[in-house]
Amino acid sequence: MTVALVLVVMTTSMQGQMQGQTTPVYLDETKPIEERIEDALSRMTLDEKIAVIHAQSKFSSPGVKRLGFPDFWTDDGPHGVRPDVLWDEWEQAGQSNDSCVAFPALTCLTATWNPEMARLYGESLGEEALYRDKDMILGPGVNIYRTPLGGRNFEYMGEDPWLASRIVVPYIQGLQSKGVAACVKHYALNNDEEYRHQVNVIVSDRALHEIYLPAFKAAVTEAGTWGIMGAYNLYKNQHNCHNNIILNQILKHDWQYDGVVVSDWGGCHDTEEAITNGLDMEFGSWTDGLTMGKTNAYDLYYLADAYKQRIKEGKYTTKELDDKVRRVLRLFFRTTMNRQKPHGFLCSESHYKAALRIAQEGVVLLKNEGNLLPLTSHLSPLKILVVGENAIKMMTVGGGSSSLKVQREILPLDGIRDRFKDSEVDFARGYVGDTIQSYNGVTVGRSLYETRSAAELTAEAVEKARQADVVIFFGGLNKSDHQDCEGHDRKEFGLPYGQDQLIEALVKVNPHLVYVNISGNAVAMPWLAKVPAVVQGWFIGSESGEALASVLSGDVNPSGKLPFTWHQQLNDCGAHALNTYPGTWREDHRIIDEEYKEGIYVGYRWTDKQKIKPLFAFGHGLSYTTFKLGKAVADKKELVGDDKMTFMVSVTNTGSKAGAETVQLYISKPTSKTDRPIKELKAFQKVFLEPGECRDVTLTIDREALCYYDEAISGWTAEPGTYEALIGTASDQISQKVIFTHK
């Protein structure tokens, strides 16, 4: 089923009859947008106003045909444009022109620590969306990585609010530069998937503002996002799709947000709250639509007939409605009514190049004992054994709403075979995790059906490993339920499917083992001391095989850095150490209260405070070359008022390969009247250097970098006194300290 996009073009005589002039104001692109909004609003009937604030299909809402406003089309992201589904069903529409390029998951993008990659990502995705006539991409996601069990962490930007903020802003700017709206999600506190419709988050105001809101705030106040999606969960006993504090007070009043608030699909629960508590566009409240026999399902939404009836009965004026419609019209003028939008491209060479480049920059070399990597540093040809289901499994299919229908996905095994054509490359499956052949109508590219037992698979892999020069094990998680997938969280921190035992057996017969972890989350690695090389390979999209092969071979020098703390064990994470996850059910078993007892101490803030050594620290990432930081200096000794302070440090590539290093600046307040983290990331810069090259890196902060959220005044405070700027290449690799004062 193909859905046509219809634009009503008005004749001059029609326009003249309506307004008594040649061109109505709302159609005159020379007029200020707010004037055009008011003109269009004044012409709309009550029915038309009600229509534009709720869905008419799975992914669209109506425009105003009488006035020439076309329908508005959304689609899932944030890693690619989701294939089209039928008007009223989640089944595939069966189109042949809705394949896409899959870009790396946002954990990988954030691991680049490179805002330029985020801009490239947004622009490329925007061009794909334009070609598919999509007006809004439902993404990016910026919820904080609070626990490694979070099923949707792979869609988000890590644990640190500053890092997430610096990556999300250029992503949105790139996407919206193409005339496609971003819809930043899931606002807010959507930090786990299990019971996501029932979790009532209890969190301090300080933690809310310091940890969980900054990336959303940057998306609004810096990037100017045109859309925000409310979250399923509750805060202060109100669902976040119609939450007075989150939406009205913070978003629209404090941050002066002028865009639309979109409900998550089925996230609206009450007409009264939806009217008064900040929701602007309602989608998917009856997500099975007509399949449930409701031929007028969309008119039964909370912001549809129920709202209109309350206005007719005099329970409400059109005050709240007009505010919602103004925002929707503003969205229309930015997207569907924007005649200056560029042309879109689908599956272009430039998009594949962008996906590959982002993936290569995001891959993280976690361990490289004895310089086992890169493989080309050894005598060739090599006898390479590739082991693991994740070497042959499509990772663009599955995982929930981010599942894609790709034009192509280069699998890791194929990438290795293509790169090492002169070597002997063999394969052993090793374990069976998921034999599902399709998801949401999209079939996987290679059969995963398996009849052999686990013992037989292990025996085959071990025997082949004895004969190999090097073993590359592709393991980790997948996109199945209770793995990295929407709707559920992981059930355990350890690797699934018996992978630990298989790795132990392999390394026992061949110590030259490279473990490539495919996931959006950290996993336990009880065998780490025995495995010389470990690579974090993420879910990296269409070019995954080529990207991973280029890093393993040394064609590309890895430069990714972890965007979250990789714990040794689950209880090293504050949410689990304090037994706050997944919360406590109320007596009626309808709501589960989850108290964030760790407060501001998330990720490295927690491990610093508790003096816990992580398996791999936040910001950690190795290279095939070496770097040296010079002595850091500041341009002044005191930061006064709203001035800025700049720190300069030289970075030298002291190795033999070209590569990139990310210099990280953390701020510390050794003595404080309030409880503060030992250090917090406040600036970073990635620098690319040839062998022997030296460059100066500048890192700039302002008063905001010194602030904490003071609950006593419900605002931000920067204490006077002595501060330390801690500069290094990871949160546990601090080599420079500059002391300065603030007054």
C-alpha cells in the first residue's frame, strides 16, 4: 500500500475570496513566520484545529487541506529512516523504494567524541528523510546511560550530560538544515525499558537538572530543535507526555521552547492532563488503530473528539488549543510549507561514506596487549579463524522502532574475507543466540537456522582455533528481547548464550584471540586477563563489516573513546549498588516507584566517589600509535563573572602511525560547601596528527562549567574559591592539573 502525499494548490481567485487580497498572509513567505501563523490560525475551524493535533494514521497527522497545508509525516530514527508501514497496521507496506542506509547507533556516534561527525550524521540522515518525504525524524535520543542493563542504551549518547550535549546539538542542526524536524526523545528520565509505562521516577531536583536534563536543554536552547517527544514513564506521578513540571514549567517556560511536544506512541493517558499539561501532538494512543475494529480510532484519541466535546460544553476555551495549534503551524512552516528545502538523496555514495567514516571513528580499542592488533603488523598471509554468530548476523534488523530495511549491510565475516583476500579465512559459528529470520516484515540476509548442539559447535570452533594464527571472536549482544532492544531491559550483566565458556575454551588452545564486542552496552568480561585484544564494535550499520575490518587490519587507526563507564561487575554501578533498580511496586501493582538514590553520582562520578576501579574508564580508548601531552597552561589565573578561560596543551604523536587523540578537561572543586563529584567533564577536543606532528589544543570553559544546581534557590550557583582543571586522555588518565580561582 502506497500512501500519496497530496498538496492542495490554491488559485489566486480562491485566495482572493478568502482574504480579499491576492495572496493571504499565511502563504506569503516574505512575511514574518509569527504573522503567518496568526493569519492561518484565524482561518481555521474548530474541527481543523482539533485535527492537526492528533494522528490520522500510524505515522502521519493531517494538514489543513482547505488552506493548502499538506499532511505531516513522521518516521522512526534515529539511525536511519524506518521502512513504511500500512496506514493502520504495523505491517510493512511492501514498498520497493523504502530501503535506506543504516548509520551507526548513537552510542557509536558519541564514541567518536567528534561534533563534526554528528553534523555529518544529521545532514546525511536528513537527506535520506527528504527523499522519503518525511517531515520529522523521531530522534535523536539523549537519555542518560544509568545502568548497563538498559535495553535502549544503544540508541542514546552515553552517561555524561556534557558529552551528550556536545554531540546532540550538531546532529540536530545538521538534520534540520535539510528542512526535516528533529524530535529529541525521550523527555525525560526514560532510563530503563522494563515497565517503562509504569515507572514513576523519584529523583532530586539537583540530579534532574545536572544529569538528566542538560542534553535536552542544549537541544532546545542551542540547537533549536523543532520537536520533543515525551517519555512513557512518570515523574511526580504524572506521565511525562503530559507532565506539568517537565513540559509546562521547565520546557516551555524556563527554556522558552517554541516547538511541538509529541507524545510517544501510546504515551498519552488522559484528556484533561493532555489539554493543560503541555502535550501538542498525540500519536499512537490506540496503536493497533483499525485492526481493533475501531473504524474511527483516531477520532477517539484523547486530544480528538473528547477534547472537542469539552470545548463545545464550555469546560475549556480555545486558549490551550490555540497554543497547541500555533506550535503545529510553526512546525508546518518550518517543514511542509518550507519551499526552500534542498533535494533529498537515498542510499547515495556520500551517505555510505558518511556511515563508514562515523563507524571507523567510533570503534574503540579497549585492550591491545602485546600489540596483537593491527593484524597487518604480522607476517602474512595469515590463517584467520572468525568465530561467533555476531559475525554473520544482521544488526540493522530488530531492536524495536529503530529496526531498518537496509539496501545493504556488510557483515563482519564478509568484511574480514574481503580485506584479507591473501589470507586463509575460516569460520566457526561457536554459539547460537537468535535464529529469528525476520522482524517487522524485514528478513535477515543470511539464514541463522542451526541443528548442531552447543557441544558440537564448541568442538568445531576449538579444533579450528588450534590451526589458526589468530582467532577473531565476534560476540556480545544482539537486538533480541532482553538484549539491546526496545521494550525490555537485559536480565544479566554477563554475556548470553554461553559465550564466556566458549571464549575460555578458545583462548586455552590459541592465545592470539581478538574479542570484538558487538553491543550498545557494557558486558562482564571475567576472561579479560587471558584475552590480549578487545575491541568495542557497537551496532554500526550498513558498513559494519568494512569498518571493523579496516580497524582490525590497521588500515584505520582506532580513535574512539568510551561514552560510558565499563564496570567490572553490576554492583559497581550506583543504581545497582543501592538496590534502586528496577524499583518497588505499589500495593495496587499499577505503578512502580524507582528512586534514583545515587543522585548526581552516575557513571564515573560514582566510581570516583566510591574509589572503584572500572574495567574500562569513561573516555578510555587506545590507538595503534602513542601520544604525549605537554604542560597545560591557562590564559589567566582567575575566572571572573561571565568571562571565559582557555587552557592550552600541546599534543604530540610520538608513534609511527597517523592517528587521533581526544584531550579531555574535567573540572574539580577540592573544597566545597556542598557535596560535589570529584571531577566533571566540561570540555574536550579531538585532534588528528601525523607521526611526529605536534599541535596545540585549546579548551575553553566559562562560569557555567563551575556551577552546580542549588536546590535552595532552584537555580545554578558557582562557588567562589579554588578550582582545578584536570586534563588528560580518559577519566582515569589525568596527566595535567591547572589551579585557578573564581570570584
